[in-house]
Amino acid sequence: MKVIVQEVDGEGLESFLGKNVTLFCGVYIYTGKCVGVNDICVKLENASIVYETGAFTDPQWKDAQKLPAAWYVSLQAIESFGFMR
């Protein structure tokens, strides 16, 4: 069966530019303001690495540590993404 995939501008990670995004990766969870997306990585400002989430309905992460500067996350590492907090 042939499947046709249609790309839509402004969808996916691009829709989070200028907004907070949470990236679930193979080992860690990263969260911050999405300020850049290219074919290789996502750039986050005011980024944190989440070591313990707590309940997903909680208003804050149980243990999120601020990263020292803007942070880049490889697209290959991302399993899923969205707005969490």
C-alpha cells in the first residue's frame, strides 16, 4: 500500500518556536523555551533536565535542574514532545 505523507509548515517542533516545550528522550527529559530547530537539533533557552517528574498533573516537576546555558538536544534522541508546564 502506498502512503502519501504531506509536510505542513509550522507543524511539529516548529510550532513550539518561542514557547516552552518538553522533550522526552531515551534517557532524560529536557524542558525549556524552544528558540531554534534545524535538521539536527533543537535549541532550548532557560533549559532544565528533569530527573524526577512527580505526577504529570502536578504544576511543577519534582526534580528539575537548570542547565547552565542554552542547551541543544539531538533530534535523533527525541522520542516525543509537547507542552507540559
